[in-house]
Amino acid sequence: MAPTLAHPTGVNFIDDQQRPVHSDASTYYGGEERFSRGRTYSASFAHGYNPKRPPVFGDEWHQRSRRMSHDEKSSAPRRFLIDVEETIRVVLEQEDTDGDFQISVTDAGPKLMALGTATSNGFKSFDVRGTYMLSNLLQELALARDHGRKRIVLDEARLTENPVDRLSRMIKYSFWNALTRRIDGEGLEIICADPKNRTGRVNPRIYVPHGEPAMADYYRQVAREKPHLNLDVQVLPETPDDPVFVKSLNNKPGILALAMQEVDNGKGQKVLKGIPFVVPGARFNELYNWDSYFISLGLLVDGYVNLAKGMVDHFIFEIKHYGKILNGSRSYYLCRTQPPFLTDMALQIYNQLDRSDMEENRRWLKRAIQAAIKEYHTIWVAEPRMDPKTGLSRFRPDGLGIPPETEATHFTHILEPYAEKHGLSVLEFSERYNEGIIKEPELDEYFLHDRSVRESGHDTTYRFEKRCANLGTVDLQALLYKYEVDIGTAIREVFDDELELEEDFALTPFPPSPESYKNTHRWERSRSRLQKSEEWFARADFRKGIIDKYCWNESKALYFDYDTVQEKQSLYESVTAFWTLWAGCASEEQCWKLISQSLKKFEVLGGLVSGTEESRGKISLDRPNRQWDFPPPHQIMAWVGLERYGYLEDAQRLAYRFMYMMTTAFVDFNGVVPEKFDAVRLSHLVDAEYGNQGIDFKMVPREGFGWMNAAYQVGATYLSTGMRRAVSTCTSPEVFFGQSSNAQPSHVQAYAATNDPLGLAMDTLQLSSPVIQPANFGPPPPELHGSEGQQDRAYSSSR
């Protein structure tokens, strides 16, 4: 049955406020409900008369006359008069057949509902049809409920809205806001919630760095003023990343204090207030390192420059007080960092800052570059991450024991043989191993590599299995090359080729060698001389040389990781080879070979995959999927790299594929924006490790997922008007680009017949349950071009 309306007796419900149809929910549903005296035939409806036709069922089918192209159309935009709670009840009862509070292609409802029109005061009705319109209806009703609305006048245009426009709008005006956090008295309750905390203690704990007494006093005051929080305030020692100390915090996890600013409280007093930042979302409810870079790109597209700037301020704070940009801002991450993006992030933001105060902008950039130089010397080119023999840097963090932030059973298969060896349960063995009572050097080596995988950001992948700490990965070398170029460029162009460092730390020797790294007492100090651009460009040239020497494989036309222990390339094919294009350290010839010979290995229906199936190997019960292996997507870096070298058509084609994959999921699955996709099957219904994040919501998506939100906003900037229209109609890349399946790589052909979202979703249904179990952004491009004629191409083509 169609949902009924309950008006006050003898009145008509009207809404004559002129709101933009596609405004955000707070604008569209803000204000009060209004009524007028009923003077039309529809007033009888208020007393129980319901003239609407219900769906006619028979033998599990129903018949409604189809709308035809020649049907009479109203000249005025259609609007519906809706009772919010009743319509929510009817929509879920009729359409949500799997009980997940979402309307998707897997639901078996009639996908049709009659809604009363506003012009007839609900007397006449019009059918809303299809998954997309009905899921949008459910979302709009949930948003109206959020704003306290009992009845609404809803524009049909919000139900039929262009899906690319709708998702972009939701990201810009809703998702970013939902993912924004602050660490202060007002934001502690939200930010302290940690889904990864397995200790059983839910009361918040905050760790304040040494040397910030005012901050410690502030949080103690918060604890006194809000006793219901049971806030535990702890001050860290001067060296907070000592592995023994960090391990001692495993049973006392807490949030780490971040940067704050002094603001006027309106009474002429200065008080501390947390600087806002954006988290990835779902189980990742803290500030992350490389997630924040990709998030900042999306924030810049959407005009949130100050929000992105605040995240750099937090990174500067972390480097000063915690010694590095942390993997994440929790106590169990104190020993680990993640891939370095600070210089590019800072320069992107600097270029978009308000130019009314350029001197302040320069001071801000100076702090960021100074922090990056400290991180470079004390982390990335310092041992143990630096291999002095080759000059390659590695992901190789300190740490002891089993990472506490993982799921309880994550390492069970690794620990079971050792537990049996000692005649203990896995839990007992884990406790004794963590306490150092039991020594297992082999297991120590395993967890060294495991921590390195997590520091790499690619946790986890068979690419790094049991060897990550020994690898000079091509992606890390590309990022450090970009650091060196960015620092040199900033010193030359912004700071008149001279930069003074304010903090005192050791400067690593250059060029690196085993001998120079042994004599640490001879190393220069940071305050002993000014920084010049010449040195940083020399470091970049040196790194380009070792990348070519150790990572480039001419015969395979691809960059590979280099094993510094076995002294040979690790021939695992990874799409991070294309990060060299983003950084600009590949020659024109190398770029051409990458694109002409290697790109096809990674390009699939939904864009790019992280690695090839040949490198990953076969998947089985004993060898399950890893989330950073084939098939999760890895996109933004490649788009920017291809654009940088002039291959715009290729960049745009890849962006189209990715945008198509995200848009079809958004249309078919109630507006979902997940953490990861199967880019081959074009499905977010993937089962890898801890499952997919961003899919567990009721009625309306609230936050999406950080880097995926950003990837969508960035990807949209690569599309021409025609491509954007095609994505909006969910036109397959194969149809849009006119490519036959014979022109595709074999792994694309293998799945060409199985990319129907409904079929793929139904394949994932568990027979035992009716519920689905879901298991510009770089510097201006140089004058580089690919093969002859590339320069004549029109502009057409990333946890």
C-alpha cells in the first residue's frame, strides 16, 4: 500500500518556501512545517479517505501501466507531500526485503511506490520507480527525520538527481563534515571512541606530549569539568617512541594530543581549542598519515583550504613532539610512520591560501618545510630505515611484540605452531611472548616485517610478505625524490635560497656510504648552517640514479622493489611503479615504456589494480585475499603522473573507469561509498581481512570513506562534460570508449561477462541468511611529452 498522510483536521499541509532543490539537507529541510485552511476536495483525505491505487499483486507479480514517452507531462516541477515516519515504514516494509535498512538491487521488492502530489494535497499520486529513486527516497526521509520533520514537501528532482552531482554534493556538504574531528573538551567523546581497542576499557584516555604543560593543564581541567567522561590524562616521556615504553601502553591505549590554537572565548580571555581534521572513517577514527594526503586533495577541490591546512599543522606538531608523522594518532602507533607526503601536501595548500597575507603564508610554509627536513633526516635517511650500502630507504620501524590494534584472531594461524611447541593456548603464548618471557627469534623477524608492511600503508599484501623490512620499495624512493625536489624548490623560490632550521638534530651524511654512517659523531648539526637548494637538488639527482640502478628493469619495462639483503630485485609487479611519474623521476623514455608496455597489466574495468594476478598467486582457503593485492584500486597517483607527462587521454580514461565503478555502486546500493572495491568485478562486496568499511549504515550514508570521497572529487576534475554525462547514466567504459573485449587484457576478458552488479551481488549472498554479508594535485607539469604527437592531444585523459 502507498503510505498514508495524517494532517491536522480541516487543513492542508503546504510548503511555499523557495529552497534550492539540490541544496544540502540542513538548508532543504530546515525551518518549520506550515499549514493553511483546507478549501479543496483533498481536505477529505485528512479524515481518512485514501483514493490512491495500491499495487495489484498476483502470483508474486504486479502490474502498473508503464510510463510512455508520449504521456502528458506537467509543466511545473513535480513535488510530493509525504508523511515522514509512515513512508519510512512502508518503504522498508515493502522494499527492504533483506532487512539491512538499505534499498539495493539485491532487494526483491516491487521497486515501485505511489506518492501523493503536493499540488493535490496528497489526493492524486504519482509512481516512484526503480532502485535509485527509491533508495534516494529513503535517504531523503532519513535526512528529514534528522531535522525533526514530520511531514515534507519533497521535490521529485531530488529523487532523480544526476548521481554524479548527488554524490559530489553529499561528499562536499555532508561527508566531510561527518568525518571532521577535534581533540578538545567538545570533541573528546567522539574522537576517543576506538573500535580497534580490545582491552575492554571504554573510558577515554589522552596522552599529552612532554613539553606541553599548558595542554596537559587544559585536559586536566576538562576532566574536572566533565566527570562523566572519566577522562584519564597522561603525560608522555621526552622520548615517547621507545619500543619498550610503547609496548607497555598496549593495555592502556589512548588518543594522542594534537595541535591546538588559542582563541578568544568572548570574555576577553584566550583559551585552547583543537584544530579540526578529517579522519578516514568507520574503524579508523583518528588522524592518519597518508590517508590525510589524499583527503586533503579532495578538501582542496571542495574549497576547504583551512581544514586541509590544519591537518598539516597537526603533522608539524607530531614531528616536533612524537618524532615523526605517525601512522595514526593513537598510542600503539608511536613507533610507526607511513609513506611521506608532507611536502606536496603543504605546497598544494600554500598555493591556495588567501593571498591577502603572503608573509604569514610564508611563515606557515617555512614551518612545514622545516618539519619535513627534520623528518627526512631523522627518519627516512637514518638507520634502520636507510640502507647505507645502496642509499635506498626502507619501511623499517621499531617495535616489540604483536601489534595490538589488529583483530583478535588476525595472527592466530601464525601463532598456533609456536603455541603448540610450548604446550600453551594461543592466548597464553601471546601474553608470554609479548612480555618477553618466551623468546622466538623467528617470530621477531616475522613481526619486524609485519610492522614494516603496516608502515608502508599497504597492509597487507603478498608483495611484502615476510620481506618488507628489507625492501627498498620503488614507491618510497619516488616519494623521497619528490621530498627532495619540493624542499629544494621551496628554498629557492619562496625563501630566497636560504632556510634556517630552528630545531637541533643530526644531518645525515651525503652521499651515503657504510663508512659515513658508522661515524655518527662527525655528523653536522641542523643549526650549524643554512639550507641551500643546491644540496637538495643534488640529493634528488642521486636518488634518481639509484632508482634507475636498483629499481628499473629495462627488459620488463617496469620499476620493481629492491631487496637490500638478497641484493636483487623483487619481481612482484606493482602499480606503485607509476608513482615515479607522479614524482617526476622517470625519463621520457621510461615513461613511454611504462605506458606502452606495462600499463595494460594493471588496467581493468574499474581502473587500476594494485598488482597483477600473476604476481599475487592463486587464492585459496589457506591463502586468502589481501586487501592491497589484486583487485583493490590504486588510482590518484597514476592519474596525476600520466597528466604530468602529457598522457592526458590515458589519465582521463582511467579516471572514467574509476568514476564509473563508484557511481554504479552508489546508484545500485543505496548511496554506498566503501573503503575498497574489486576493480575487476566492479563490486564493493569484497571479503578481505577485516572486511569493507563504509558500508554499514542505515537508510542514508553519513560519511562515505575518506580517501574514496577524495578520489571521487579529484576524479571528477579529469572528466570532460561528455564523460561526466556518460558516467551519470552509468555507461560502461567498454561502451563509452568503443573497445571490444578482444582489445582488453586477459584478466579483463575473464570477467567481461560478470560485471552485472545485480548478478555479482547475488553471488555473494549467503544461503543461510537473507542479509548480505559484505565481507591541480601535483606541481605544474614540466614540458615533457611522450611519443611523437602526444603534445597535440586535447585534454581528454588513492590506506
